[in-house]
Amino acid sequence: MTGFPVPFDRRAHRLRRDRAALLVDRAEPLLAAITERLLDRLDDTTRRFTRALDLGCRHGLLARALRARGIPVVVSADLSPRMAARAGGLAIAADEEWLPFAPASFDLVVSALSLHWVNDLPGALIQARQALRPDGLFLAILPGPGTLAPLRAAFLAAEAETAGGASPRVIPLPDLRDAASLLQRAGFALPVADAETLTVSYPDPFALFAELRALGETNALAARSRRPATRTLIAEVARRLPRDGEGRVAMPLDLITLTGWAPAAGQPKPLAPGSATVRLAAALGSDEQGAGELAPSRLASPKPAR
């Protein structure tokens, strides 16, 4: 991608994950909740997997869960060598943008809260699909645009007041419809994206900041200010964060789950648009409503290819 502007400084992100390797256990409750959601999706299929890849493995929580479910070969990969070393088992340091695996190496590829730091997400998804055997499953969870919205707003307001302007801190995140389209562009069969919001509560703002460091999720934008945040700025951000009656800080985590299959002969095919002979409302026994009367969908299939 030389010569083109990129949103993320991958070297800085690797260094942040290196630092987080010593702290990541502190974030295990949140990572365990994400792992449980991925495992629930695996329970939705009757397929039995034999070779799995955990992309962005951190300290190996998801990989251990996959092995405990009877998958005999699980490879853990992380951009950070220190994180990969913590994962144990078959683990390597690898960049999601340059996967070092031969085609059809795995029948399952999973990723938990990692792919949102990839500069070339379509390219990374293509590589993940190529690493899958025919009819292999890709399953990933990444944060959506509503994630940490109160924290983003607090930083913008605090920097405007203390420094006269805001430096880049908000990373670009795909929305639900774009995520589904990315799966289709990457060549996955039966691509689906869906979303849910998980609310995480912290005793105070500094516990939130500590968990972000433990996850390796601190600012690695390429256009970020190189000056460290001042104590005055951090204190102002903490003051502006909304709290409940007990002083706790609640943060929304907008989770987008991506599901897709490597193409294979004999897979079910979606019906062509307009081929249905019965209206959905009639099949469900409900009243049909016109456009603009429905709440936003939390399940998305890709836009038609152009």
C-alpha cells in the first residue's frame, strides 16, 4: 500500500499490543464475553472443524476455548510477538495484512476484536478466505461505529476547551451494511453481518482507560498527535464522562459479527431478488409497513454487486 495514505500506524499498534501483553489478563472478563459470543455462533452449525486459525489472538483465550471444544489443531496469530508468545500452543507473530499461510490451510478462521486495526480490510478478508478450505467458515467480531461514543465525545469537547482544537483520536469503523458488503467483495458465500450492543460498566474513568491499555486499543492513528495527552486533558475527559448514581461509567460496545463461508460446490444459493412468490408479511402473519416506518435493521446482507 506504499504511496497511499493509510489510517493506522501498524508499527505503533504492534508496540501497543506488545505493551498490552503484560496487562491483557486485566481485560479477560470482556474478552471472555466476546469469546462466548463467537462460540455461540459455532454452536449454530453442525459442522465439525479440524484446523482453526485465531487471528489477533492476544493471550490465547479463544484458541484455548476452541481446543477445549475438540478442534485438534488451532493456530494462534497476532501482530505482536509478545502476545503470540503468551497464547501458547501453535502460535506465530503474523500481520493480518500479510498472512503467511498456504491456500486451504484451515476449515475455520476466527477473529475477536482485532480486524478493525487493519488498513486494508478487504484485502485481509480475501486472504482469510483464501486460507480456508472449500466450505470453511469465517467468523469475526469487530467494533461498530457506536463503540465508546461517550468517550469520543468527551475527548472532542475536552480538547476543544483545553487545546483549542481536537487531534485525531476516532478510528474509522465500518457500519453494519458496509461490513456485509466487505464480506461479499472478499468472495465469501452466504455472507451475513449482524450487530448487538454490549454495555460495559467501570467503577471510574481510569478503570476504562486501564482496560483500553490492557487490550492494546490506545490511539495508533497515523495522523495522531505525537505529543502525549496531558494530565489536564485526561482529567477534563474524566470529568465529562457520564456516570450513574453510584459514580460508575457505562460504555457501549457496538459489536458487529461477520459470518461467511469459503465457496464450495453444493452450497445453498440465495434466491435472486424479486423471485419470491409470497410476501414476507403474509408468511409471518403480520401487517406490511411501508419504507420509513420500520426501525433500523440489526441484520444485514450485502448490497447487490454492481
